Amino acid sequence: MVAQDLSAPAPVAVSEPPPRSPAKPPQARRDPYFDNAKYLTIVLVCCGHAWEPLTHSGRFATAAYLVVYAFHMPAFALISGYFSRSFDMAPGRVRRLLTGVVVPYLVFECAYTIFYRWAQDDWTYPFSLLDPWYVMWFLVALFIWRLTTPVWLALRRPVPIAVGLAVFASVSPDLGGDISIQRTLQFLPFFVLGLTLRAEHFERLRTRRVRLIALPVGVAACGVAYAVAPWFDAKWFYHRSSVASQGVPHWAGLITTPALLAVALVLTVCFLAWVPRRHMWFTALGAGTMYGYLLHGFIIKSSRFFDWYDRPWLHSPLGELAVTVAAVGLITFLCSWPVRSVFRFVVEPRMAWAFGEPRDASGKATAPTEATAPTR
């Protein structure tokens, strides 16, 4: 209902009301729960990368590393799948795929290669867009996953098929390393699962009962990780090669891959159950997780190239705490609006010059909508 201006003269009665200008469609409100989940997930990603050098000298750090690596990328893939449900190859969405995934991949893959050449003084290190370096594999996987979204949505049982492909990849040593195909296929089930989820599924996770169940499960996972820390190889959670690279027979992937997927799913559920539902001080940072993901690799790799972890005190409990605080502070800064405003031109470029005017099915030009306008 439109409020009437009491200071204006009374309108003359007419048989039909005067035409109104069409109201602008309301903008979709961001759900703080998902922004909180995205921020906390990227925090775990950064902490996991920062903890890796500490695993060689500390059992507690190794246990924390194992727990985080067991589910943080599956959770990232699941949330990405949930927000890819509307991808249907429409021109506007293809445009967003190109500007939000392909262009950042091309820019940052080249930037990381130049960075490696400079830091290692190896100017012969090759450029290769088919062999993603470090964190860049996820953008390749996301591009493939999202491009195949219409196929998964058309299938009656997409998740079992995705699990079958993951198992097939884990037992196939001859897939090669191009486009990170092993990781793309072995993390695929979580993206596909995200495609099948609806808001009510996340509502069920946020009940008091599920949260109470998740607490002892999480504690038990930490206890198991601490017990196996001296001998368990974290490479099982990387999913970047077949199981044969772990020194076990190929057929073992028929058992280990579903088991690892199940563990990751349980821990992801526990994590999502405890994500806050209300606005927090970090909620707004959830919109900048891609910035944090793409940029933090330069700092993490610098710590390796320039031997930042050579200081013995960093391998003490106080040092491990300091590394954790530094990792959280780093990723928080990289997700903040000042960093986003500086790097938006490469992470979320508009590129209006490269695309035609949005048009409907009949070829008539249309105004940008939520589906065609780039998300900022």
C-alpha cells in the first residue's frame, strides 16, 4: 500500500485509478547463515594451509590439520553446489561464469606463475593453463562442475552417479594431472549434493537436536585425529591422485573413497550445524571469500619460499597459536571491502565491452535482472 500525501489536494474521483510506474523488483536479501558458513570455511582453508609446516613437529597441530582437511574443501564444494542450482546456460549466467571463474583463473594462474618464477629465481618455469598451480585447481573444478550442472539436475539420482565417478577416479592411475581431473572428480559428489539440497535441508541442520549430536561427533573426530596423527598420511584427504600413489592396491579405492566421502559428509554436517544463523561481525566478509581464496596463496607460498617457519618458537604451542591467529587475521583482511575494492577488476570484472546487451528468447533487448547482472 502506498502512503497518501496529506498535504496534497484530495484527488478527484475517477472511474479507473491513475497508472503507476512499475515498481522495481525487490533485491534478494542475503542469508547471514550462508555468508557465515562461507567465511568460516575460508578461515579453515587458510588455517589448514598455515598449519601444514607445523605438522612435522607437533602432534596437536597435525591432529587439527587432519580434522580440517577431512572436510573443509568438501564443505566448500557443497556450498558452491547449493549456489549453482540456478545455472542453466542462460546468457546472463554464462557471462557470470566467464567473469567470475574463467577470467580470475586466467589472471591468477599467470600471476602465480610469475610469482613462482620471481620467488624461486626460476624464469624457465613454464606457463600452463592446463596444470593449475596450488589453490587454482578449485576454479578449474568449479568451472567444470557448474558447466555440467544442467546434466546433474536432469538426472534422477545424480549423487550416486557422482560418487561412482569419484570412485572410478580414485582407482584409475592413468587419468593424468591435466585440469586437476582427479580432484575435480573426487570432490564432485559434494558439489552435486549441494545441487540437490534445498533451504529446508539446512533448516533441519540448525535444530538444537542436530547441534547437540554434532558436538560429541566433532570431539570424537578430534580424538581420533590425535590418535592417528603420528602415522596417518594427510594426502588421503587431498584427492589429487589415485589411491595407488598411497602404496595400496587399486581396488582399495572401492572402499577408501566412499569411506572418506562419508567422513567428510559427517564432519561437514557437524560444521554446518554450528554455523551461526544471525548476523555476526564477520557476516559481511562472506561475500568476499573468493578474494581471500585467490590472494592468500601468495602469502602462504611466501612463507614456504622465504623460510618463515624456520624460527623454532613457531613450533611450540604458543607459536602454533600465533600462526592460527595470523592466518585468521590474514584471511579476514583479504575478504574485507578495501581489498575487494582494489582487486574487483580481476576477481569480479564487469567486462561490459566483451558482452552484448542482454536479450530475451525473441531477441529483444532486456534490462539486466538478477540472473544477468553481475553479482557484487
